[in-house]
Amino acid sequence: MTIEGTTHALERPFLVLATQNPVEYEGTYPLPEAQRDRFLVHVAIGYPSADEERAMLRLRRRGLTPAALDDVQPVASADDLRAARAEVDATEITEEVVGYVVAVVRRTRELPSVALGASPRAAVHLLGAAKAAARLAGRAYVTPDDVSRMAAPVLRHRLVLTPEAELERATPAGAIRTALEDVPVPRSTRHDARPPRGHRPRSHLAGGAAPARRARRARGAGARRRRRGGRHSGQA
């Protein structure tokens, strides 16, 4: 990080956040498209719900400052974050998922309402966010649902709409929805087709075990008939 010509090395891991008030931003300037493209996700916070606002009013305060700020404790260390990053990096992806990411990103460049679509860097970020979403869902592999779920937060700050689309009150989120609707979702991946752990094929249960039991019963019945037939012939 460079401040007034002096470079400061940041210890890894580090995080860069940028905030913007959508209502009052006098004296500030929007970030250029190339700089926005470097941010992984855009998180739209919005207003809290009614229950959340009531909870805010119930907080203990010293004047106007919430007293509960003193109770905030760290929930993860730097080592925990490094370990989590290593897990995300090790998340498996298939060629079907990679193709789906590429198709969605490229479709945003073809929409008539979009003047500037998602960049190749956006595709890298979308796949990385999908890998993290998969881990949060308890999986070690990415599915198309992970990609579609992360498409809006990863792509919406990168798209630039045409003036005509803005006059019609179109939004980047709407353009992303259109791109997702236009791109066919892979029906299955190798991970989707993988049977659950402990699963045995139906043919082994129904086609193998049951006929074997019937064969054993048939052999036993035949042996009993032979024994009875032998006793009858001796008495005669």
C-alpha cells in the first residue's frame, strides 16, 4: 500500500474494503471501471428489517455509542484465515463448471443493454467466489448453483449499461439475471453423478442378492425331495 509516495508492506492475509453512500457523495468521485473490476464482490447492505432496528434500539449505550462494542471478540485468527484460504484453493472444479462460468461472463458482453460486460478477471473472481460458496455449503467441489448464486455480487459492480437501458431503468442485476437465463445450466457434472458414500448399485441388491437366495431355497427343496424319495423306495 502506498500513501503519499511511501510504500507500506501489508502482512497477509489482508482485506481491502471500499464504502460508498448511495445518497450523499458530494466531494467524492466514483471509482473508474478498471478499479472497480479489481474488487471481488459488491455487497449491497440496504436498510435493516424492523426486528433488526428494534434490536438496535435495545442495545446498551453510553450516550449514543453502543456499550456492546467492548464485548466484540475475534472469531478467527490470521492462521485460521490462511487455513480457510488453502481449503478454498483445494476445492475441486470440473470442466462443465468452468465452461458455465465462461459462458455466463461472455454472455454479459453480448447483451444489448450492456455497454461494457464482465472482464476475464471477473471470470476468475466468479470461480473463486463459487469455490468459497461450495466450502461454506459443506462441499469440496463446485456446482453450477454455486456459480449462479455468486454471479450477482461478483458481477454487478463491473457492468456498465447503455444510456438507453439506464433511461428505461434497467439495472446491472437485471442484466445478470438475463445472462443466467440465457446460458444453459450443465445438467450434471462428474460430482453430481457420483453415488453417495456407502451406496451400492440397485442391481447388486435386487438383481444379485435376491436371485441367490431363491437359488439356495430351490437347491434345499430339491435335496429334501430326494431324501423323501429315497425313504419311500427303501420301504417298498
